[in-house]
Amino acid sequence: MLTPTTQALASVQAELSALRLRYAHTMPGHHEGPRTASIDGEHRAVAMRLRLAEFEEWRLQQALPTEAPNDPPQHLPGAA
């Protein structure tokens, strides 16, 4: 379960990176100067996909373990 989850997470994070760039480029006023233009359909669609991808990233991160089998017990020195 861990490998498919990390692969899916890596895929979502790559998509997030691309979506964040696209979101910035579809921002009203990105090329025209001051932000006086209204938000168009493309920007809105990218924003919605960005939100969904951020949620998917969070959901996948919840399935990952927070401790490894070789982590020292919490009561020992050097434990986080």
C-alpha cells in the first residue's frame, strides 16, 4: 500500500506544480498590467482543479506512516 500511495502522491505533487504555474499565468491582469480584468472561465477552472489537487495531496499524505519501524521510542534521548 505504501508504494502505490507514494507514487500517487508524487504524481499529484507534479500536477500541483504545473497547476500553480498555470494558475499564475491565467490570473487576470497577468499580461495586461494592473488587475482590472474580471476572472475568466479558464482561471476559474484552473483554480478549482488546483483546490481538488491540493485536497488529493492532503488525502494521500494521511495514508503515509508518521513513524518508521527503526525510529527510537519517544522516551529515549534523540527521539523527536
